[in-house]
Amino acid sequence: MQKIRKGDLVEVITGKDIGVRGQVLRVDPKKGRVVVEGVNIVRKHQRPQQAGRSQIQPGIIEFEAPIDLSNVMLVCPHTDEPTRVGFRTREDGVKVRVSKKSGQDID
């Protein structure tokens, strides 16, 4: 089970976008990276390419690049503050994420 999942609200705690909050768009657990909406915007110069009958337009495109998982913290939905994440097994045997700050279930 992952501590940070797609759709979670996270806050950046280090780097050039410190303090910015955004939704998680994609998580890569093998590389330990996460893509957050509106964070780590990079520009890429793209050449025109022929892909079958369609042609990719040239220009400068902007997109969110992945950042390291350790540079973000989950925002607790109860206290609206960044918090560490723990795990607990409920009485019915389901494993859930728990906010270390408030002690309440996140899921």
C-alpha cells in the first residue's frame, strides 16, 4: 500500500515550488517519483514530426515534470495541514492510511 496515491492533495516541502499545494496526477512507485498538478513546470522545445498522416506541431510545450516522493507531504483532510502517513488495520481486517498529526483515518 502506498502512502501517496493518485488524486491526493499534497504540499511541496522542498525545492523551488515550496509551499505549493496540488493534486497528484501520477505516481511512479518504482522510481519514487510523483507528478503534481501545477508543480515543477518545465518547457520542452519540440520539432515538427510526421506520425503517419498526422503531423505534430512544432513549438514550446509546457508540462509538469515528476518530482521526488520525499519532497511532498500529504495534506490531512481533517486539519488541512501537511502530515506524515501511517497505517492501521481496522477491526474488519482492512488496512487504512492514518494521519500522524490528527490520528484519524484518511481513506
